[in-house]
Amino acid sequence: MRGFIYKTIIIAFLFIIGFEFTIGKRIDPIVENIDKFTDEQGRKDLVNKLRKEMRKGLEKENMLKEDDRVLIYKFFNKLKSEINSVEKN
């Protein structure tokens, strides 16, 4: 009976250590990002970063590449035609 308990404790200990060094390392950055949203200072930092990126984008002459502009233009035209068809019905 003692052997079983010792083996179970050792296996559980090895499992926990293995988890922390493999999957735990991948979960830590995700948890840190989630923590940024939970506290007030983290949310303020994210809002300020978003504002900074928006200002950088506005300073550029063209925010989108040519092929992106064409794609968005076609998408909006298709969306507009679908909305207009609903209004007629």
C-alpha cells in the first residue's frame, strides 16, 4: 500500500512539473494579456496605445495598400447593393 501511495505522489509531482514546463509556459503570456484587461491601469494603457496607433495611421498619406483599397471598395459596394435591395422589398 505504501508503494502505491509513493508512486502516486511521484507521478502527480512529475505531472505537475511537466505541465508547468510545457503547457504552463504557453498559458502564462495569455494570462498576462488577460490581466491587462482586468485592472484599470492596463485598460488605460491599451486605450492610449490604440490612440497612438490611430495618430500614426492618420499621419500617413495612404493608410491602405492599393489592393486592400480595391477589396474594401468592392465589399462596401456589394454590401450597399444588398442593403438597397432590402429597402425596396
